[in-house]
Amino acid sequence: MSNFSSSDISFETIFNHVNEGVLIVDSEGVIRLCNPKVGEMFGYEDGDLNHQKVEVLIPDALTGRHEKYRQAYTKHPVKRPMGRNMLLHGKRKNGSEFPIEISLSYYQTNDSIFVIAFIIDITDRSDQQARIERMNGELKSLNESLEKKVAERTLVLKEALHELEVSRDELSQALENEKGLNELKSRFVSTASHEFRTPLSTILSSVSLIQKYTEREDQERREKHILKIKNAVSGLTEILNDFLSLGKLEEGKMSAKLAQHDIFHLIREVVSDINSIVRSGQSISYNSGSCELMIDRQLLRNVMFNLLSNAIKFSPEGADIDVKIEAGEEEVVIAVRDQGIGISEADMKNLFERFFRGANAVAIPGTGLGLNIVTKYLELMNGTIRCSSRLDEGTTFYITLPKFKLNPIT
């Protein structure tokens, strides 16, 4: 302490009132002088720190390391920040720790070297930085989550809107002029919208008319409109089932639950159920027999219902529809033949693709998803499907299912 002169009032004023803590330590690490700001930061009364080792201000876990650093610095002192690129901490009198920033300097007398430390309490800055980093992390996480959800939920809509814009000038043309799957998707958007509007309009108008038929003699008219409503609801159900089935297949959420079933019995059940929607004069015939197969009963019912529904829809009134089962030694082939409008050679190559509809089927209700779903269902049961057809003469679909050596999908 004798090395310092306190006669200069300007020095005392600056030293005592500067906003930084100023600490002067001798070569042995003993605190020789500190301003009031140091005591305020570290919780000491004026003069308490004098003649104590500087390590009293260092966290306990770091005192040994700090002594080595201090000794090395005393041998080769330079003016520099302490702990560059590190977060330093000081220890208060009560043992609590807080973040600090330190700059080091030194001066030398004839026989001694003194280290000057300029100390700043950066608690507020550190807390603010931590809050900023935490908020940035939360914002980043939230943004990533929102972006993912938005991307997942709007992907189909974005694609549809994009495709619709690209092909808006081509929607009035026949399917044979379209150029690939993207244009087919755009046409599907337009077709599906129409398919929803048409049955809904039918239901609305029929309900309005039924309200007007209040007399007993109007019962026949009421039943006519009730039938229209039932058919419209059935159509809507078919469209929604296609959408739901496609979604599950695309997400890999559907698998086959294979079990032994009599294929002839199953076909009889499907034909019995679907007879309620045949058109005037149409009939469905099938051959008899018995054959056990490892199949998913519900999936095959859906396949047959789809093929028979198409046969009814695309065949004229009074036409015959035939289902024939041929059981071989290793496989069973189910043929569904109709006398409908047929499929052109140009359309045959795209027949089982999503959203595809034949050029001669534009005016007939449908989503273009059914045959693609049928293909996926059969793949789950290790089966295949093929088609033969001639325009205006009819179409035959052939389903092939293995009879032995199945590799069940569970």
C-alpha cells in the first residue's frame, strides 16, 4: 500500500466512482487495492478485501487453476482480456456465483509487478443473452414445427392448385390430349368437385320436392325422390371411400389379414349385396363350386364390389354381367365380364393409374381411383389383375390369386 500515493484527488475521484470494478494485485496474488465497485459486486464491505488472496473472488472449483494462470501471467504480463471467448464467473462473499468480464493490465515498479484487473458484472447481459438464445431456440423449434405441419397438411392442395393453374386451358379437351400424370391430377380435381356437387344438388332438390308432396296419392312421387336421395348418398359414400382408401394405402397403414375362405361363397355374397343397385334389365350370373383360399375377406369383397359396380355403371340397361371362377392347381382366376362401352387401346396403358379416366367415360360419374385401389388391394394379397376390352363390345377383368405357397403380409 506504501507504493501508492493518495495525494491526487483526481485519481481518487475516478478510482472510487468509476462504474467498473478496479482491482490491483501484487505478484503473490494479494489484493493491494480495490475500489468500492468491487466490494459492491462481490458483497464485501469497504476494506474487507485488502490483503486477501485474489482467489477469494474465484469459484472454489477454479481456484487451483487460477493460481497457475496468475503465476504464468505475472512472469509474462500483457495487456489483454481475461478468458477470451470464455464465460467467466466470480464468487461473492455469500458463495453465490455471477458472470463477469475482466480485462488485465499491469505496471512495474523497481522491484515489484502489479496486475490491474478491470471487472464488469455482466449478469444482466448474460441473462438477456440467455433469454434471447432461449427465445431463438423456441422460435426456431416452433417455426420448424409449423413449417412441417403446414407442409404436410397443404402439400396436396399446393400440388392441386399448381396443376390446376398449369392445365386450366386444357381442361376442356379430351383426355387423349393431356400429357401425363400432372394434367390427370388437375382433371381429377375438377371431376371430383363435380362429383360432389351433382349428388348434393340432387339431394337438395329431392328433399325440397318431397316437402310439397303431402297427400297420400303422392306416395309414388315421394318414393321416387327418396330413391334418388339414396342413390346420391351411395355415390357420395363411394367417392369418400376411395379417398380414405387411397390415403391409407399411400401412408402404408393398410395390410392384408389373410385367412382361409371359400372364394365361391364370397362371390355369391358380393353379387347378392350388389344386386340392389343393378340397372333396369341387368343381371349378374356366376358359376358354382367350392375352393378355399388364403385371402383377406374384406379386401377381396372391396375388389369385387368395385369391379361389379363398374360393370353395372358402364353397361347399358338390359345387359348381362358374368362372373366366372376357375380354380387351378396353383392359382385361382376370377373373370368379371360386362357388355359395356369398352376401353380403347390408347387408354389401356394408363387404366390402373391414379386419377385416370377413359376418354369415353368423361360423362359417367367416377373419381378415377377405383382400379388403382383394386391393384393395391390385390398386391397386399399377392394377387394380380389384367384387362381385355374392345370399344362398344365390353370389358373383362381377370383377377389371379395364388392358391399355395403364399407369403402372408401381416
